Amino acid sequence: MITLPHIAAAFLVALVYAVICLVKPHRRCWRCRNTPGKSHKYLLGTAGPMVKCTKCGGRKKHPRRFSKQVHWFVWSAVIDPIRERRHDRGSGQRFAWAPAAPGQTPLGAHYAARLRAAQRADRLRAFQARLQARTAPRAWQFA
């Protein structure tokens, strides 16, 4: 019978493994641990040529199981929102830039890049408005 201590222990084990995956996402390769990144099957060339290990590709390390998912979760749930909040707090509106008037010399070294970014932002805003109008419920049109 599964009780609350069993569930707590399983959660604790999963949490410890997630922390290990965050701190050390790679582990030593067990397939080529005693050889210089070569496969045991072809050791010393007796059964064929010495080839790279298929598990780690000769790097003698490979990722831990579920380490990619743990890193994805931490980056998407914790670090990205912090960065977005910091960016929004520092700059206010993200694309608050208008092109220079004709006949004026553009100020700044990245005039073309800022112009392209503003145009991309305008296109994205127009696309989002079209998408919202297309996906809105029909009841909204008559309200």
C-alpha cells in the first residue's frame, strides 16, 4: 500500500536527482571508461578497427537522463520570466523608436537594425490583431 511517506520519499528522490541534473548535467561514459574514447567491442583492433564510442562519440561524457528536460523547465519557468521582467522594467516599451525624418542623418550606429526591428514589431502587431479578429467568438462581433 502506498502511503504519504512513500510519496514524500519519491518526491524527495526526484528533487535530489533534478538538483544533480542542474549542477552536473553530464556523467562519465560507462561504455568507454577504460579506453581513450574507443568502444570496448573494438578494443586493440582484434575484432576490427578501433572506432569512436557510439554512446558518447569519443568525448567520454554523455548527458544524464532527463537533464535536458530539467534544464528546459528551469529556464522556462524561472529564468526567462525574471529576464523578461528585468527587461520590461528597464526599458518600458520595447520598440519605442521612429525612423529619422527624410534629409536627416540617422543618429546611432545601428540605424538599419533598429528600423528592421521596428518594422518587425509592426508586422507582428498587425498579425496578432488579424489573428485575434479571426479567432474571436462570433458573439463578440455583435456586442
